[in-house]
Amino acid sequence: MTFLIRPAQNSDADKLASARLSSEAFGYSLPTDPGDLGPLDAPGQTMYLAERDGVVVGKARDLHYDSWFGGCVVPTSGVASVTVATEERGRGTMRAVMLELMRGARERGAAVSTLVPTAPAAYRPCGYESITTYEHLRLPTASLAPVTRGSGTTRRATAADRPALAAVYDAWARAQNGPLTRRGPAFGDPDQVFQTHAVTLALDPAGETVGYAAWKHTGGYYGGGLLEVDDLVATTLDGYRLLLGALGSSAAVAPTTELLSSGSSGLDLLRLVVPGRSWPAAEIDHYMLAVLDVVAAFEARGYVHGIDTTVRFGVGGAPLAGVDGTYELAVEAGRGRCRRLADVVDAGEVPVFDARGLALWFAGAQSCANIAAVGGLTGAPAPGLLDALMGGRQVHIRDSF
């Protein structure tokens, strides 16, 4: 039996095969006309297909993104559309497709890879680990009404306000670890939000934009009314208060509000503003990361200012070839220089991360003590220093793909 993995072609046969796999895995409707299907070679993305005896049996898509880590932009592969035919499962097909995607993404310049999985355990053998969550939180709209209104005002946004929205998002995202930059062809049309959502701006007393909420009212009114808030970001306390208070005014016609949040263990700032304690989750997804290129990843991200030091560490047992080795990271003035010292690791000389532990450390998602407790780090001589280098920012996201 022959098995191969290849980039998808924009042929009718490949488009229909890809659509069939999506229909089987995710319950999507299966179009019969290839003309109704989107291109497989769209700008900013690469689709990989797995074939056995000439039949497409698996796929995965590499989205060409960038993410914020340590206040700097890190080239990122966003993994989506991972599916394997029912009869093919258990043969290692998904792992093979994922490793080929990871190799291809690294070759095009991606330093890390992220994904929102339906089954997190399936991706851990490929070196991915959960660094935060992507959460749909439902709460009574009336619970937003008591939020103290901030100084300033609100108004409806238009496409002309897109630069102001982008500036607010950038200011928020730069201060976190993990958010996408929301730039590049893979992210789509930034003006589309104005066609599908109402967008409310929060303005400070000087008229400057300090927050926004993109929302839509669905389910009719009274009992079934739902405010779906698909994006809410602010840079000031008053910005959060203005937006939440405005949403709370719809309690009579939309009794329930759904907010997108992340990293509940890291306390999304929304939780510091809403007075109620009830935040039932309608859905919680993992957000996972793997390091594809150690040198590129650690040189791209930023570090805590005021800690100028040099550390050595090892990576062992990574499923992606070219990741294992001994490395030296020199940090000065918030930036790092990383070099590979050896292809092998002397576990007695340096702390050694496995691939999943490396992902957690890179993202600043867990302390070295916690990483060691789950087997992701051995032999760390100075974990406090390693923690300090990656600290200072919460891990939060606002996008799923």
C-alpha cells in the first residue's frame, strides 16, 4: 500500500476530497459542485493532503499567522482543518500529516505552531501542549447592568474606525503572550466584522477610542434572546465599564450574554470588572503550542527588561526532527540571541525540556516547578531565573481557527 503526503492542488478532485473529509468529521454539508468550494491554495495558507493508494484520507491546513510573545511578533503556523477518514484512524496518519505540516511551516519561516483542538490528547505526541483556553462564557445580561459606568461615552463604529479598533487591539495584544497580530492574508478581510456585527466603541472624555465590542443579537427577544459578543477588548478600566454597561442595557430583550474570554486561571480582565461571580462556561477549548524552530522562536520573542543574563538549556525527545539539542540563550535589554551548541543533550549539564515542556516555558504558561512536576523538565539548576526570563505577561487569546 502506498502512502504519501503532499500540498493540495486547487483541482476539483482535491477540493471535493477535502470537503468530504470535513463533512464526515465536523458535520458540514457536502456540496456537490466544486464551484461552490473555496480555493485550497488561498494566499496565506497551505493545505496538506494524505493519500493512501491514491485516495485522500487525511488533511491539515497551515495558516500563515504571527503572534505576540514578550511584546514582540513571532512567526506562527496556525493549524486548522485537521481530519482523518474514519477507516484510516489508528494508523498514524494524523501524526504523519502534522509532522509534515510542521516541517513545511518551519521551512517557510514559522517559529512556533498553535491550534485549537477538538481532542487535545491527539496532538501531544506531536509536541503540542495547552498554554491557555478559549472560552465561551454565558452570564445573565442583567449582571452587567450594575457595572459602574466609566467616564466617557459610547457610539456605534463604522469601517472608518477600523484604524482605531486595530490600535486598541494591538495595545492589548502586545501586553499578552499568545494573541494573533490579526494581520496578513490568512486572517481575512478586517472590515468583514462591520458586515456581520454591531461594533460599539468606548471613548474617553477626550474622544479617544479606549475599547470596542463586536456583538450581535440572536434568538429573538425575551427568553431566547442572546447577545453574542465575539470580540471585546479595552485598554482602560473605563473602557471595560462603558462597554459592559452598554451591553447590560439589553437585559430586557436579551436575557443572556455570551462573552469570548481566555485563560480563566489567569483571570481575564473582564472578570475584574463584572461584579457577579457566576461565569458558567458554554464551551471551553484548549489553545496549544509547539516550538518548531528553537533558535528562531527564542530570538523572535521579547523578554523581561532588566534581566540581562545567559542561560543554557536542552531539548530532548521532540517528535519533530531538528528540535532536539543543547542551546544557549543570551538576553540583554529585552531581546535574546539564541544559538545551537550541539545536536545532543548532556542531561547532567543543563536543564532539559521535552517538546511539551518547552512549549509551556516559551509561552510563560507554567513555572518550571510545574513543568517539572508533569515530567516536562529535568535537571533544572536555577528554575527561578528561567521563570523570570519568560514572566511578566498573561497568556490570553481572542481568536479561534
